[in-house]
Amino acid sequence: MRNSKLKMLALAGIMTAYFPLLAQHEHHQEPRKDSAKPATHDMKGMDHKGMKPDTVDHSKMDHSKMDQGNMQHDVGHMTHSFSLSLPMTRNGSGTGWQPDATPMYAYMKHTNKWSYMLHGSVFLRYTAQNFNNDGLKGSKSKVSVPNWFMGMAQRQVGKNGLLNVRAMVSLDRLFDGGAGYPLLFQSGETWKGEPLIDKQHPHDLISELSVAYTQRLNENIDLTLYAGYPGEPALGPTAFMHRMSAFNNPDAVLGHHWQDATHITFGVVTAGIRLWKFKLEGSSFTGREPNENRFDFDKPRFDSYSYRLLFNPSTNWALQVSRGFIKNPEPLHGGENVDRTTASVQHSANLNGKNKWISTSAVWGLNEAGGHHKEHSVLLESNLQLDKWAVYGRYERVQKSVNELGLPGNLSLRKDQFPVSMFSIGLNRQIASFQNTLLQAGGQIGIYSIDKLLKPFYGDTPLSGQVYLRITPGLMRM
């Protein structure tokens, strides 16, 4: 108990002292305003010579009054990854959609034929899990470095063709080791032949390497073919690290393996058709989740499939429903196949003022593995950005079995599933900017509500907390 109290006092002391200090020592570099007259842009040539770089302030863009052409003009000549008729702000992970009003934090460069974009995030943080129940399950602290980087290149082919190439990398394995970082009640994948429990697994060095071609038939119809090794099938919402509702949150969601875990799949082919505000797509992919060697390319199997319907009714909303039939995703589960069903709603809105916006996601995921083995997960998360300050939070409720939590088998005789609820809230502040790169500091606290049968293992009302520094691109520059 003494160690527990010391951890709690240390964490509280750091967070209490940290934010007043940041407020006093602010080194924000305002983006330079361009006083030059508006230039006419050659959309076909994509020539940005002579243009002065400036931050695209999405908070001042009236998306509701923009047609598709104007949207593309205001954010630069890069369009959506899979449509010449849609704005790039709709890009999600894989072939998924986000709301058109979603802000973008990235670096951008244009040549005569190609457009390039790079975005990512690096957190340096100290996290303490279940710090008020020393010696019980999941009680662990660690300095960790969650990170990811994604690069994209695209060019127009002829009048109506679009070629897109993407690569995503993560150095999780190098910084956080094979077991990843501590995360209370998280489960999924393995390390040294043992299931990872109360830990978030590291992502593979190569998390996406994909190519896609889209043919525009007219302004309302696109045909797309996407292939990734690895890549992301048409299943689930935009992956958590790409959702703006989780922009400032370093942690993976507890329902990751119920909702968006297929964002790294070694072998996927997706075909899709966009019809006006809808998109219907289907995928064939490898069901097996990545193995413990995070530096290799796993064997492609193409033994699973999925389908998804996307619908963006307006610039502020993005909805999806999807179903996946996944063969043996977890080898330690004895060849158990999983049918996964997901539904999600994402909302983004720009507020009055520079870099002020709010983004919210609601996600439901269900894993069915035959018989009575049906486990639900629910997520609600939001990020309110007020220029340099941000407040964000997350609520989750997941159902986990004895195996998922690594508990004694006889507990399953008393209950099939154990509900776990988690609520977290965080505060983030920008402390410096340079070359359209932001340095931020933040902290968050999480509280858990668990089944009474879990309390002998995890204690009463487990608490988790963290403080961090973060580097990320600023609002997208032209």
C-alpha cells in the first residue's frame, strides 16, 4: 500500500505542477499570414511554384456551402485517396471514410504530377496502471513510446483515373518491446507463446504497404480496387490512431479486437463502388492476426472475407456498418473462427476560431465464435480542441471471458462473461511549434468499474493514469 500511495502522490504531483508550468512557458509560433493576392491554380498541372505556404485553417471553412471542387481547392490539389470527386479530409484508415469536416494534421508537398502527404505521432509518456491496487493483476508502470508514421503519394491518371500508394510504419517493437505497453483489461495477440493480457501489443514495423486505383465514371460514381501487404480490409470504423476523436489519446481502445484490429492484415484485396453519398465494398483477406515477429511479412492466406456499407449524409457525419468472417484470428484459441459485426457513427464540426473543432465517435463491435460465445463492446470518445488546449475523454464497456483475462477456469462455471467499464478524461496543451510541427504535453486519468467476481484479482475501482510529451504535425500546410 505504501508503494501505491507513493505512485498516486507522484502522479498527482506531476499533473498538478505540469500544466501551470506549461501555461507560463509558451513558445507558440503563429503561422505566417500570406498577404499576396489569391493565385489561380492549375488543377491539372498541380503546380505550386510561387505559392507561399500557409496553414489551412479548417475552422474557417464553411463546408456546408462548398461544392466538391472548391473543397479540393481549399485543402490543396490532393483529393481523396480513392476519388477525384471527394475532398481529402474524408480519408480514414484503409478505404474507410471520416466526415468531410475532419481537420487534418500533416505535411504536404506537390510536384507537377504527384502529391505527397506525411503524418504521424510520437508520445513519450509515463503510464501507471491499477496504481491503487499494488501487487494485483495489471498493476504496472512503465515509460513507453507509442508511435506511428504514415506516408501517402498519389497522382491523377488521365482525366478520370487516380493512383494511390501508401505506407505506414511503427517503431513500437523497438521502443516498447515484444509485450508492448501496460494497458489494464486489454487483451489480444501473444508474446513468447503466451497471450498478452493487461497489455497492448506492439504494432508491426510495416503496418501498411498498399496500392489502389480508382476510376471515376462520373461525379457520383467511382470504382476502386485496393491491395495491401499489409493493409486494411473493409471491416470496422477508422482505426483508433487515425480518428480525430482520439487525436490526443495515446492508448489503444479496450475493444480494439472487437472493432478495428484488422487494420494490420498481411494480405488484403478490396473492391468498392461509390454511389453518390454511399460506398459499398467487399474484401478478401488473411484472418490470422500478426505473429510475434514484428519485423517480417506474415504468410498471406486470403481465407477470410468482409463487406461494409459507408454513408456520409453531410459534411459533418460518417456512418458505417460492416461484417467480417475471420478464420482463426488468434492461434492460441484453438482454431476458433470469429464472426465480427461493427457499426459506427463519427461526427466532426469546426468551431469559430483558429484550430478549434470537436470530433466524436460512437462504435459498437460484436465477436461471435459459436454457441454462447458472443461478446459485445461499446465505445464513445470525443476530442474538443480549443487551439492550444484540448480536453478529451473516452467511455468503454467490453465483455471479456475468463480466457481473455487469464483468470482461473473455474470462474467460467459462475459466469460466461465479465463486463468491464472504463471512463477516462485527459487534458492536452501545445507548448511549442516549429516548421509546422507541434510539441504538446498532456495527462489523463482512467477509472474502471468491474464485476464483483473480478475484484479479488484486480481490486476495488482500479485507477490508471499517465503524463506525456507528444510530437505531431500541425494543421496541414499547402
